[in-house]
Amino acid sequence: MEAILQRVVDGAIEPGEWLPREVDLAEQYGVSRGVIREAVQALRERGLVDVRHGRGQWVLPEEHWDLLDVQVLQAVVTARRLDLLSEIVECRRLLEPDAAALAAQRGSDDQIAGLADALAAMREAARLRRHPAALEDPLVRAEVAFHHALAAMTGNRPLIRMLEPVHAALAIARHELAPERHEALVRQHARIRSAVAVRDPIAARKAVESAIRQFERWTGQRPAAAR
């Protein structure tokens, strides 16, 4: 599924084209036709293909893709699809600065302590300087956990769910496009934690906005005003 997904996101199989026949895909990947059917179903669930009975499977336009699915996001980053990545960054810019301000206002003492623990985990992961596959990297996991802890402090359950895949996508992108920025990454998250810890919503918002601008520089994104 991931191999076919990557071919679609890379543009090797374009929207409107038909996937190769099941028998051809099974031969190409050395698996049974049943495995191919399961892979195609997984792609269908993610909005990448539609099945036309009697004809096969064709690739859907990008607006149908589930860009909040972790495996789709991984493929987007691997393909260096900076156009799609810029839209994910824009989502973060629209949501997280205000979420950080809410976190500074609403977070409990225990949650603030939990955010400090999440930052400590980031520091330890950065110290190890390991760079395995993104989803296995301790720093990626620690980075996502920090943002989840921050979002949880808002007490807004829909917002928490909305931000989670955005943070996963951008942590993966940072790992792939700027893997050596671990020390600066920890510093920017320390600024966010400090602002939240003193319950300063304006400073928390600005710290997140600064982190977003820094991410754009690291990954070659154009500033928002230029888009």
C-alpha cells in the first residue's frame, strides 16, 4: 500500500489514470492478489483511488486525499511536495498560536508540569542524535508528544483532534528536511513552555508564531505573505 501510495503522491501515477491490473501489481510486488485488494482498499479509505467494478481502480484528484492520514503525510514529505506541505503549515498557523494562548490561560499546574516533562523528553532525544525512519525517531515522537500536551491544555477536544495530525506531519517534515536542527528545535519549544508556564497568552502565541517562521526557513517554505 505504501509503495503504491508513494507512486501516486510522486506523480508516477497521476490523478485520472488507472492503476495497473491486480494481477500485474501482484506480480510486480511479489504478493497475492488478495494482498493487492487489501492495499487498494486501504488507498480507497484514504481517498486516493476509487474502484469501478469491471474496470479497475483509478486515481482521484488531490482534493479527495486524506491529507491528515499519517501515511499519506509521510508520502507527501518523502515526495518533497512542498505545495501540499505549505498548506499543512498554513493549518498550523491558523490554529496553534491561538491554541497556545488558550493553553497558557487554561492549563492546570499538573498539565504545565507535564509540558515540562515533554520538553525534557525532547532534550534527551535530541542528545541521542539518532536519525532512523521518521516514525521511529525518538525526537519525532517526543516533538509530537509535546504538541499533544500543549493542545490538551486548551481543554478543547475537537481542537486537540484537529492539531494532532498537523503536528505529526510537520514533525515528520522537520525530520526529513531539516534533520540537524535538533538543538534549535529544543530551544524554540523551551520558549513555548516558558510562556505557557508563566501563563502569558500573548508570549505563548508569539513563541509559536516564531517557531512556525523558523520551520518555514528550515524547510524552504515561502512566508505566508508571499503565497
